[in-house]
Amino acid sequence: MTTNTFDKHIPSAEAVIAALNLEPHMEGGFYRRTFQTDHHTKFETAGGRRYLMTSIYYLLTKDSPIGHFHLNQSEIVHY
């Protein structure tokens, strides 16, 4: 078996979760909100009041491999 030196520089999921202070997301994976549009009034959706736009860090792992991006009801940017 050969090892790739690049693999030695890839942090574990646990290290990324700790470094970015991520928390479990109810739809799967881990996240942390990095931005929300506070200068606009929230709007009503069937799921409740929402920000016009948010941005989050989002990480799927082997233990939580499924995310449901299609459930978003407002503008969002995932990193």
C-alpha cells in the first residue's frame, strides 16, 4: 500500500468540527452560521419567520453523510 503525502495534511472531521466550532444540524451534518441579514425584516414562510439570507459553514461526515439542502426556504450560501 502506498501513502500519499497529501493525505497527511487533510484534517479529520473532528478537527474541522472543533476548529470551526460546528454543531450538529437538525437535517444532518454539522454547521455554524457565519452571516445573517439583520438589516432586513424577517419574512414569513410555512416553516416560520426566516432571514432573507444566511451563510453557513456546513460539513457532512461519514457518521452524518446526508444533508437536505432542498429544505431551505430562504437564500443561503453553504461553505
